Amino acid sequence: MAGVAAAATRLAHGQLRRRPPGSPGSWRRVNYAGRTVRAEAGAAAAGGAALGAAVAAALPVRERCAVALAAAAGAVCGRYDDLRGDHRRGFRAHLGALRNGQLTSGSVKLFGVGAAGLAAGALVKERPLDKVLAGVVVAGTAHLVNLVDVRPGRAVLAVLALGVPGLLRGAPVAAAPMGAAAAVLADDVAERAMLGDMGAHALGGALGVAVAVANGRLGLVVHAAGLVAAAVGGEAVSRIARSPMWVIPVGGLAPRGSGK
């Protein structure tokens, strides 16, 4: 599964870089260091993760559908934010704007990814409370991965690290987002590419499905509480992700800066 996801991501990334859909300029982003980086990797990773799960015949159909749904919703809402995002940061700012009749990109992500998370959670769990908790985990994981996408490789490393417990706990579906993430790690770290909101939300949503599958009710409660806390303290989470302790050499290249 990981191999299929990685291969599909690499193939799609190459094709998208040669022929980006829409305006080529819409796929160029300026990172925190002021460098222009291309963001087609986000679309490639989203598709790779969904395809990796879709072709895994050993996975239950519900899990495959949940990954496809979470990845697709994360990609669509994230792409909208990549194109329409503004200066507002945090849920309070976006909800405040919504109360004033302004539909912000953050509101679109909040409700779009949230609704898809609940639908995906309902696919992988049986009991009503577990469905809701799983939905919070899926949406919350998508948001968490986006929160740490502030420097090169941070979001990808988060997906790889957080996917390991799922694999160990009998949730092989984690291999799909992990394979897609691994395929773009070197390019992300070397500042040849970035995930953007599109890729971060898609990989995070797919990973969230794996987290939900791997846990019973107690685990879901713990993860949901932690993810809600991370969302509330989003700026603190992003600040930690900017820390030099995250910096690693990949392929002999020390990361200098990518992400938001």
C-alpha cells in the first residue's frame, strides 16, 4: 500500500510540475523565508494517499472510502484556502468574521473538513458516540498536520511519525498517507516543493482515519481531547514546529525553510 501511494505520488508530482492545472502561478507560494516554492506536491500527495488506500484489497471497503473522503475534502478545502486565504488566523477570528456575514477560507475549512471528518468517522466506527469521536479525530488530525506545516518537512515528518503507532496497532491504512508523505519528503525539505494547505489537510485527514481505526473508545477520547487542545492552542503548536529541534538533514541537505 505504501509503495503504491509513494509511486502514484511521485508520478503525479512529476506530471503536475510539467503541466499544472489552471494558472501555473496559482501553484507558486512564497514561504516564510520569502522564497517562491511550488505547491503541486500537495495535490500529488492527496491523490497518492487516496489511491494507495483504494487499491489495497485487504482493507475493508469502509476504510478505503473513509480515506478517499477525508483526503478529497482536505484537498478541496485546503486548495480553496491556498487560493483565497487571508490574514486571519485561528478559529475565533474566522468564526467572528462569519458572524459578521463574511465567509472566510478558514470557515470553509472548518465546516468542510469537519463535515467530511464526521462522515469518515461514521464509516469506520459502529456506535454513535464512537462515530462522533472518530470524526473529531479525523478533522483534528487534518488541522494538526496543517498547523505544523510551517517549515520544510515538518508536516511530512508529522505524518510519518504519527502513522507508526497505527501500523503497530493493526491499522495498515496508515501506510497510505505515510507512503505519499515519504514520496515528497526530500523535495519538501530541499525547498523544491511544499504541501500547502491542500496537501497538509489531505494527508492529515487520511492519517486521522488510521488513528480512528487503530483506537477504541478510550483512545478516541484521549486523541480527540488532545487534538481539540492543539486546535485551541494553534499558535503555540506552530511555534513549537518552527523550533530548530525539528531540523534534520535529508539527502545531505539541511532544510532552510518551507511551508507557510
